[in-house]
Amino acid sequence: MEEVVERAISQSPVSRQAETRKENRFWQYQSYRTNYNPQLRLNGSAPSLSKSFIPVRQNDGTIIFRAINQTNSTINLGLQQPIQWTGGNISVNSALNYFNDIERSSEQWNGTVFNIQLFQPIFAYNPLKWDKMTEPLRYEESKREYVEQREFISRQAVDLFFSVLQYQVDIQIARFNLANNDTIYKIEQGRYNIGTTSQDKLLQIELQLLRSRQAEAQASLDLETAALRLRSYIGLLDDVQFDLMLPDVIPPFDISVDEALRLAHQNRAAFIAFERRRLEAERDVAEARGNRFQTSLMASYGLNNSAFNANGIYMDPQRQQQLNVTFNIPIMDWGRNKAAIQTALANKRLNDYVIAQDEVAVEQEVTTQVRQFEMLRLQIEITKKSDEVAQQRYSVAQSRYLMGKIDITNLNIALNEKDAAKRSYIQALHAFWTAYYDLRRLTLYDFVNQRLLYTPE
């Protein structure tokens, strides 16, 4: 079982999907971090040619169409830095423009030697501030979800493992029963020939023999189907044959409900998600309030100039200053802004209620799993003992049947009880190991080796 789990985690298609999702979330987080770094940009246009006739209005009001033949080009270099505390940005820019009138053989240069610009929204929603709080939580949540997904893959692999193992045991039982029923049929046929048994008993055993053959054929088909599902899940080639071993060694460890809840609160992605969802609800309220008034400040200072050659731009440039305050304040909006704010507040309250309910549900899931886990451990002991007793009882019943002390009906009852006890034991092991990996997923803790499955970087 451990080999199947390890292969599912390392080589299965589902595991590769989880790896890809983890990588995708990593690069999303890296993209978020670049929003706070300065960016150096170069943009412009290659020489553009314009050759056409344009209308030119004269002093007397008439229009004359004149031919133009011009080229234009521009290039801009800018360094921009977002201001995460205020939501604005500051930039340093330099630009150069070139104009050439081919028709009149004249050219001119215009440029900004340097320019410092500040753009600052006032009383506005600041996405950089809120992203700084929510995105690290989202990334941490994704890393824990990846570990939980690995444990879920392990749980699914164990489930498929026991599905194959169950049919593997079924075919062993079917072949054993077929051999026994064939032997009993021959014995009963000999008794019928000497007149010590009736024909209806012989027919009953023959019917039991036919059912055993049918059970063997069905078990073979079920085993092949289950093995195909297991191969597909863990990424095993179809031509690889395997024989599963019964994982009957139960690891000894104890866990209390309080300890499991503590580990779940400490490690689970769900509790990180609860905090993120609370912050996102508060962010939505802040955004609704920030959209009430749209006011911004734009200020710039720099040096620019124009000349008939490029070098002349940098000779005694002139100051360039600009200050601009824009605002958009609704005087009468018939309660639109109030409705938007109240909607955000109502959604926040609803979100708080849903999170509180989800927290209780997660804690109940952990509590139920721990209590069920101890019951499953006891169930394994009982079913294992029942399997041993049922095997002994069948051996005794078979011996007594051969001696003629019991009839075929009592022997079949012992046979059915033997098979049912074996299947119950396999089912108990199945339930225990799937519950074990469920408990690992719910707490992100390895109880056998006593170590955390996830350690924050």
C-alpha cells in the first residue's frame, strides 16, 4: 500500500495537475509582488510618413488645399514607482520628438529633458494596500492546499488499492470454494451411487458447484476492472503485473480530539482562507466607500525645450510645471452610493455568518473523524478475530461433513460465514486506512512519524 501511495503522489496524472496548479499560483504571487516594484518603460513610434492634401482656411474665409509631406517620430523613457501606502504613483520621464516637413525642407526637435510627475487619488480606495494583506494569505493558502491535495491523492490511491485487494481476495475465496465444492460433489456423487444420500442433496451440491464457477468468473472480471482503474490513477503501464499485499500492521498511536483540533487550526488551509475571506469582505466595504468621491491630484515639474537640432534641446531648457486637481462629487445620486455601501456591509455580515458556520463544520469534521478512527481500530481487532474463528469453524464443519455428522446445508452456512468474515476484515482495514489518510489531510500531521506534513517557508 505504501508503494502505491508513493507512486500516486510522485507519478500519477492527478499529482502532476496539483503540481501545475501550485506552480501557477506561485507565478501569480510573483506577479502580485511586481506591482510594488519600479518599472522602467521605453515607448514611442517609428518615423511615420504623412503625404496628403489638407484644407487651409485663408484670411478672407476661403479654403485652399495645400500639399503636405511630413514625418514624425517620438520616443519616451520613464521610470514609474507605485506608492503602496497611498495608492498613487510617482514617475520620472524623458521624451524626444522629431518633426520633418519634407515639402518645405524644414525640421524641428522638441523634447522633455526630464519630468517628475505625481499622481495621487484622494480619499480613494487603495488596491495596493488591500492586496498587501490578502495576497500573501492567498499564496500561503495555496501552499497548504497543495499538501492537502497530496493527502487526498493518497486517500484515493488507498481506496483504489483496497478495491483491487477486495477482488483479489474474492477470487482467492472463489477458487478455494470451487475446489472444495468440486471435491464435495465427487464425494456426494460416490455416496449417491452406493445409496447413502438422496438425489436432491446431490443436485444441491451440483448447483453450489456451478455457482462457485460463476463466482470465480465474476471475481476475475471485477479484479481486472479494478486493477485497470488503479493503474490509470497511479500512472502504471498496462503490461506491469502486480500482486497486492494485505496492510494488516496497524501503527500504534493515540490522538485526542483537542490535539487534532489544535493541529487543524494551526495547519489547515481552510483557516487561512477564513481570515482571507474576512479581509476581502472588509476590502469590498472600503472600495464602496472609496467610490463615493472621485478626487485626484496630479502635479509635475520638469524642463523642456525645442530646437532645430537634437543637441539644442539640452541647451538652456525651460521650466515645465503643472498642477491639476480633478474631482467628481455627486450632488444628488438618489441614494446610489448609500445603497452600494449598505450592500457591501450586508455582504460582510453575511460573510461573517458563513465563515462562522464553516469553522464549526470543519471542527465537527475533525472531531467526528477522530472519534470514528478509534472505533475503526477496535473494529479491526474484532473482525480479525472473527475471521480466525470463522476459518476454524469451517475446518471443523468440513471434517464433520466428511464423517457424515452434518449435512451440506450446515456446511454451506459455515462456508458463507467464513467468506463473510474474511470480507468484513478487509473492509475494516479499508475503512481504517482511508480514515487515517483523511485524518492526515484534515490536520496536515503525520501521526506515525510525529511530524508536520507542511512547514511554512
